[in-house]
Amino acid sequence: MNDTVGSIIHPMSKIGKLLTRMRENPRDWRIEEIEVIATRFGVDVRKIR
């Protein structure tokens, strides 16, 4: 899958594909997906149990 920005084709990473999927269906997010995105962008994820 590729993404076109300004007439330039960019290959999409796994994170890019996940973000696209999440944008397309915002009611179908899983906590694991949010944790992956947060970790990728440098946000510390703490699990409280």
C-alpha cells in the first residue's frame, strides 16, 4: 500500500497502515493498537492493574 502526498508516492510503514485503519474506523480501536502507536511516538505506556 502506498500513500500519495503532493504527487509523490511514499511506501507506508506498518504504523502508517495502522493509523490509516484507525482513522477509517475510529470505533474499532483496541487498547493494544493505541499502546503500539504511543510507544512508536515515544510516549511511555504504563499498565495499571
